[in-house]
Amino acid sequence: MFLELRDIGKSFGEKPVLRGVSLALAAGEIVVLLGPSGCGKTTLLRIIAGLETPDHGRVHLLSQDITGLPIHRRDFGFVFQDYALFPHKNVAQNVAFGLRMQNLPQTAIQERVTQVLALVGLAGFGERPIHELSGGEQQRVALARSLAPAPRLLLLDEPLGALDRALREQLMLELRRILKSAGEMMGRPEGITAVYVTHDQAEAFAIADRVAVMNAGRLEQIGTPQDLYGRPTTPFVARFLGMENIVQGTAVTPDRVQTAIGGLAVEGVSPGEPVTLLLRPEAARLLADGDTAVNHITATLQEVSFRGRYQIITVTTAGVVLKFEMDTAVTLPPPGTPLQLALAVESVIPL
């Protein structure tokens, strides 16, 4: 493995911030640390960087222990939320800063600056003063400056956090393209290896090869964006990814769980054991009067929220509040009306 974190623990005073975190990255992989504020993701990034020292556990890079290696000897790049650009230098001078620290020839510096500015979509911006740039352009300069010295590892801490939503949507897609295409230019054919911190699920899914969801100093789950969304393994991960329909029950057969909203067909449970079920937001479809289906429930429509191409319905059944997404083309009755719903078996997931 390229980078390995082994049983990392860290406390500030008596407050534990990281609790036995282990994580491994392959060369050229982008791993996003995703979680709420205070979950430990930024502290973990700072330990990787060498800005913090773990209370226990080790950091290995290419099988070498770098836990105590000073930050300036790690050859890592950094991109921060506040950009940390030099206001008295122009764009090209900011990008060239790390290259000058490497004592490269001026021609090599100029060539690399031109390359990375083109890579981040700022070709021809070299002479611009920093104060004339938009927030998105400044963030691109910060990324170009970090990429220019061809770091062994790139660390990004909420790099889009200061931007408005529309600009974030645009840049999150471009960031992945930039990181994936920068490797060859930077002399790293395996690609740029990166650890990226965010609390935004959409950002994480758009950028990551794998997402590590953190909660209270621990790794809850790690996997591809498709794996996490398709198969969350804990109630915390499901709720953090916006899936609110979680019900408790008891397995009565290997493929059936009894819950407060009725018996539900599921896949792969052990009879007699308590089970926590996730009902995915797309699980429900509307049944016509007289129709029957597996996982048929009766619920009362409470609210409909229009979201463009889909609508979110809030229903109650047996005192349980559930929310489902339905196509906008589905015609719904007024709130207060009973509904007959079928829940797809593949969308009822044991956690």
C-alpha cells in the first residue's frame, strides 16, 4: 500500500478525538474523509500531514514509518479552505513558490507553471493579481500551487467550503478530473494520491474513489460511493447519507422481519435476532385500490414536497414517520388520505 494508518488514536486533554483509526490508500487513489463537524476527520488529516502527532498508532508511507518525520520532509502538498495565497504575488508567482523552494531552473519553473495553470483552467492568468480573482479562481490557483511541485501525497481540507453552492457543484466535478489527469504531467504515472476532507456528501461522492465515513473519532464504513449509497452498514451512515427510514424489528424467518409497520420480506437475516432495517427512499411505489404486493403497507399521506424531477412524500403508519421519493409524474391524493404502498424487497436493507 502507498499510505497506511495503523490504529491511530488522539486526544486533546481528556477528550478523545480519534479512536483506533486504520486506513490504507493505494497509489493514485483519492480517498475522501466524510463526516460531521467534530468527528475527527481534520485531526486525522493533520496527523497524516505531520502537523499533529498521534498519541498511539503509526503512519507508514511506502512501508516506511513516517510518524515522527517533520512536515517539511514529507513532500506532501496542501490545499486549504482559505486558499492561503500570497496577496502580494501574482498568479504565476504563487504557483511557482514551491518550485523555487526546490531550486529548479527558471525555464523549468516557467514550463511547469504554464502546465498546471492550463490544467486547472487558468491558462493566461499568470500575470493577474490575486485580488482580481473570484473565489473559484483563487481556489484553482491554490490547487495549481499545490500540484506544481509534484507532491507524493496531496491533502485537501474542505477546499470548496468557502464557495457558493453553484460554484462548488462546478468545481467538485473539475477537481476529480484535474487530480486524475495531473499524474502524468507531474511525473507520477500512477496518478495523484489524495486525502480529501469534507462534510458534504455530494462533494465526497463526486470526487472520491473511496469514501471513509467517520463518526465520533471512528471509521464507520469505507467503500466506493456506489457501495456506500447502495449498502450502508450502520444507521449512522444511512442517516448521514440522507436515508431517514430506519425501523427496528425481529427476524422471524431467514427472509422475513416483523416490525411495527408489519412483516417485511428481506434478504439474509437470522431468525430470532433483532434487526435494524433501512427502507431506502426509492423503496415505495403507489398501489391502486385492490392491488396487493410483497411488503404491502397502509400509510397516511402527511406532506408532499416538490423537488423538480421527483417529489418527497411524508407518510405515517403505526406511529412511524417515513419519507419516500416518487417520480413527479405520480399523481397523489391530498394530505390526510390513506395510501397503499409496496416496498421493493431489494430496497429493504438489514443494517
